[in-house]
Amino acid sequence: MGEPLPDVSKHKVIIIGAGIAGLAAATHLSQHNMNDFIVLEAQNRIGGRICSSKINDQQVELGAHWIHGVLGNPMYELALANGLVDITHRPKLPSIIAATTDGSKVPIQLLQETYEAYMCFLRRCEDYFTGAFDPPPGIHSVGEHVQLEIAIYLDKVQNNNVRKLQRLIFNCLLKRETCITGCNNMFDIDLVELGSYKELQGGNIALPNGYSSILDPIYNKLPPDCIKLNSQVTKIKWPSGIDNGTDSEDSDKTVIEVGGEDVTNETVYVHCNEKIYEADSIICTLPLGILKSNDIFYPKLPKYKEKSIGRLLYGVVDKIFLYYDRPFLSEDTDEILLLWDSDEIGDWSEKIYSFSKVNDTLLLGWLSGNEAEIMEKLDDKIIGDKCTEVLRRFLNDPCIPYPSKCMCTRWKSNEFSLGSYTAIGVGSSQLDIEHIARPMHVNNNTIPIITFAGEHTHPNFYSTVHGAYLSGRAAAEMLIVCKREDEPLNTAVTDLSSWIQGLPLV
């Protein structure tokens, strides 16, 4: 007897991933009475890189930390509508100290002056994206440009000690920038493309009950049992065929011609554990790290997509939470900037740019890139001990206690993300994001067989939750519009980036 055939389940739409992009797509389909769909999620929880946890009953954000901006941000609108934002809370300006390795404190006026100069340098980098003027010859990265600006600026500083302190502050701010941008070094980030990211106004908003609290209002709108947890997708088999000539980098969609004796249908098959799911269309929200590492598509994706996936950066940014049984920092200190002596990074801990207070008994340190990957391989206690050594050194206080608990994120090691978020590296561009987002069709059908969503598919809000959310909505909207018999598909529908940027928020 032969082996039994695997169980096959048929659906109109399969959404791969129950992160915010997948949940947004599912909700949008459901709101438009397209309920013949399922969501396949590899982990035993929803949310993806939104992941709140607790240390001794204190809320910590392992993944997404803030809602970035208020105006035009669907995550803020959603949080506000569900009472998740404390609108009466006015955050006070943080009290920041900058300390050198010998425990000396930098005058706050010098810190402020240096920060303002640095932000000026960064804004100038962003201006190149408009094409109004060209960058200096031979300068291709943000790091190169900012270092050039720093050199010119410091050359005018007469006092040697002040010049040295300002250099240390600039180095610290550049390390901070790698955590914001999601890279190992700002020399990795394309200069002309920095301005492609659009910042929403209103500052960073934290949710009192954790970012994960925003998942329930979305999940509660979904049909029961539509999300299948612990369902890791191992293969996506889509109709093989030949490119009919529209698989070019300036097209708004990819069309594959399917025919012949070997392929007689236009169905996509998703292999998951011991089960096979069959669908007319899939919305793929797999993180960029998974797309980079996995041969999950069979046959492979078109070459232009593979090239774009390869070119984009997918950085590693990690957090270190230090929990203490009692407060030890003064009440008027909210953050300690670490001004390391050397331009070169030796130990992994030298990539930590600051420790900030989450509250009186909880500190948070950030680090990125290669050093974050080294940290991920260490035991939590070793990390906590090292951080204590760093704090004692910079605060010049040998009595600073060891944390009673240390909790670290390990996003590179997480098999379901393999990193943190997307950045546009030297040699890549916003077009690479649009190439990945481009829907795929077979036999010139109006309904795409594969659409893509996730933070790595939004041309202006990549690396953000709201970018992922809007991309999921846009992918679902494309299927909804395509299925309306009385509404023909037009170029605005097939151009996913146009939908993303023009999509209503509610």
C-alpha cells in the first residue's frame, strides 16, 4: 500500500502570517464579507514582531515599542477608538545625562548643542531623496556623509577637550541611529534613499497596557477559528509557467503564462505540517528575513523579486531589560548616554548607546548589528553582569547592584523573524520595496495569485507597525476590488504602493 495522501483544505484566500499585516488583511476581508479565508501562523501566538511580556508583573515590549506618530497613523486611531491611549497623559521631557568612561558628566548645554548639529547633518542627508541636488562625489552612505559633516564641524572647534567630547557624543548618536534605522553601521545605509522614509507627526506614543493590547480589537473582529496557530508554512507551490514579457522592473504587476499538459489549473498550494491548503490567492506576509533565507516558493520567485529581496537590508536590533528589587538611580535621571572612548568597537557591550528608565526599577539598553548577534548567544546572567560593569564604570559607582533579573530580545535567533526590520542599504532603493510588493498574476487574470504585505512592502513606512498594517489592508483591498464583477481592475488597483499610500485609515 502507498502512503496516504495528505489532507487538503480548500479556501478562496490564504493569509500567511498573523502579524499585524496578516491580521489587517484578514480583518479587511472579513469586513467586506469575504470570509472564505484562513490565516496560517507558525508561532503559538498572534502579533509577530509585536510582542509584550512581563518581568515580575512589569510590562515590557520585546518587539514594537511605540506608535510612531499620531497624525495619519492607523495604529493610533485604532488605539484611541478602543480606549488604549491615555490622552490626559503628557510625557515630561526626559532628563538625560551623558557620561564618559571615567564617570565624568558632559555639560548639558554641550550635549544639546552637539545633538542639534547632528540632527542638522541628518536632515541634510534626507534632502537628497528629492533629487533637488546631488550628494558630494564618492559619498554613497549616510555614515560617510555624516562623518564628513562632523569633520568639518569639529575642525572649527578650538578647545581640544570640547572637540573630543563632541566627537564622543556624535559617535553615541550614530550608534543610536543604527537602532532607529535597523542596521549594523550607518555606512550601510544608502544616502540618497534615507529621505524615502516618511515620519508621521506627533512623536512616539507608548500604550499603557503594552503594544500587544492593540491586537485584541483586531482579532475580535475576525471569524472564529480562522487563525491556525502552530502552522508553519514549509512550501508555497504556485503555477509554474513562462514569463509573458511583463515581468519587468517597471511593470505594476507580474504576469506568468501557465499552460501545457503539466499544469492545468491556476491554484496555489501551501504546505503546512502534514497538511496541504489550496487557494485561489494568497497574501504572503512572511518577514523579509524569512524571504531572504528560505527557498519557500516553488518555483522560485521571479528574478527581479529575488534581487530586490537580496538587496534590501534586514537589520538586527535588540533590547536588554535589567530589573532591580529597589531603585538606585536618582529620580531626576531618565537616561544615561554612554560616551565610549574609542571609535572602534571592541567588546559587544560597547555598542550599547544608553540605558534608559522604563520605571524606577527597570532599565532598558539597546544595541544593534553584529554586536547584537554576539549578545544573543550569551546567557542572560552574563549579559546582566556585563551591563552592571558598564553602569558602574560610567556612573563611577562601584556599589551599583546587579539586576535581580535580566531579559534580552533575540530577534536574529528567532526562526520566525530572523531579524528586526527593513532598511534601505547602499545599492538598494525604494524601488526594491515596490518590486517585492508587486502582485503576481497568472494568465493575465485580474485577481492576483500572490500578493505581498508586511513592513518591508511599504515604500514610505517600512520598519514600522503602521506600514505593515497599511500594506495588509492594501493587499486585501486589491482582492476585494478584483472580485467585484461590476468594477473592472485598473492600474491604480494593481499598483500596490498607490493603494498603500491612498488607503483610508478607518
